[in-house]
Amino acid sequence: MQAAQIRATALPSVTDALRAVESLLLSRGQRRARSNAWTSVLEDRRRAKDRVEAQHVLEAVSGRASRAT
């Protein structure tokens, strides 16, 4: 008795499937606009993180200055 051969095919991830559907439905300009929007979101997040870090530094410096006087 021989074991049955199993064929393994990788199923696309949900992300891959959504990208494929998006490429079929959206024109190139719309894809570019979405890409630009996402880049803008990431840049906004980076700026917000930088603002918080700067605020922590300023609070730390002002705390030391008030203790020194």
C-alpha cells in the first residue's frame, strides 16, 4: 500500500489577496493617491513621536533647572 501524495500549495495571505483585488479595481492614479496618503500617515506618526520625545527632554531640562535654583 502506497501513501497518497499530498500537494502543498501556498495560499496567498489576506494582504496579498487584497492587493491583487485593489490592482484590478483601482487605476494607477488611485493607487498612487492611496500610497501617498499612507506615506503621509506614517510621516505624521513620526512627527508626533518626535514631538513627544522633545517634550520629555524639555520637561527633564526644566525640572533640573528649577532644582538648581
